[in-house]
Amino acid sequence: MRYGEQPPVQVDLDVSMACPSSCGFCFSAGYRAARTSGRLMATDLIKSLLQAWAAAGVRLIRFDGGGDPLSHPDLPALIEHCDALGLRTAVLTAGDLLAPRQFAAFIRARTYMRISLNAATDATRAALHGTSPARHGVRRILDTVAQLDAQRRAVFGDEAGTLMPLGATSMIHPGNATSRLGPGSRHAPPSGPRWRDGTPAAHFHAERRHAADRGEPQPVQPVPGRRVRVPIR
């Protein structure tokens, strides 16, 4: 941008290195563990960067990690600051810290929310995320997401999915394949091609066919242990 180049359309911003999860597949786990202090980016610094990026022509700020962006106590205020600057926003979170007190800011700014669920049962999520089922169970997270969904639909009606997208992602991982489809599911044949780590490839392919039957967007071919995005309406 200093030499007349076009500015990026999107900036990914890690405002926090703190996270309640300790996922074994997390790409940032190593450098996050190396920091014992200073895990939150200063709010004033973030605001000055946002203002500079908006002036340069950036259009979207994606609050990512690093840690979980919801661990930054000023995230709702930062979302509102982005909105005032004309910046669209997205938040990528594991959902453990999602709370109703944040909803108003997200809805006003039409923030795209993406929840990394990764499991269908508390036991599987606890094994993958290293979190307590009592505090960060799947049902509690889904209930909170449902509250957010209800509030955004109350504001945006039938256009909620377009104006404020709400989605979920899951890892294709040996630890969660059976919990997501069920060991006896007709969509998960016991034989057939397998990933190098032994996970049946049919788990993913069957799920993709099932999603196609419902007319949902097709996720890309995954690499074992990598994230696959499945937008929901």
C-alpha cells in the first residue's frame, strides 16, 4: 500500500492469543503456548490500525486466531468501531465464549459468525478441544448459537442468512468422524477407501452427498486434520 499497490480487500486480525480450548490440531498452539504474558492486543492500537486500514480501502476485517477473538473483552466495541468506519466484520470462534451480551454489537454490524464446533457429543469435543463438558458442552454452545440465530432473524427476517451469515465448521479428524455420522449410519459404510491415518474416506464423502441432497454448498476436498467449512442458513 505504500508504493501505490492495491490494498487488500480483507485483513485477518488476531486480537488475542488467549483461548479456552487446547486443540491438538491448532496451527497456533505452539507460538501461543510460548507466550506467558501480553496475550491481548491493546485496544487503542487495534482501533488505530482499523482506522488506517479503512482509509486505505480495506473492506473486511476478520477477527481470527491466534487465540479465540471472543477472549478479548473489547471485541464487541471493536466490532462497533469497524461498523462506524464502514468495515464489514467476521468472527471465527470455537464458540466457548459466545454470550448473549455480545449479540447486539454483532447484529448491528451484521457480523459474519463462524463457529468451530468439531463434534456432535460432549465427549468428542472434550477430547479434541481439551475443554470441560460442564462449561463448554456442545448443547450449551448450540443453545447459545440458537439464541443468536433467533435474534438476528427477529431483526433481518428472511434475509438473515444473507445480511448476517451464521455458519459452522468441523475438522475431518479421526477423533470426530464417527461421532458426527454415527458408527452404524447408512451414510458411513464400514469398508472402502481410507485416509492415510486409517479414517474411512467414506465418512466425508457420504456427508458431502447428504449435504448435496439438501441443496447445501459443497465443501472442498479435505486433508485429514484440516478444517472444512460448511455454511448454514
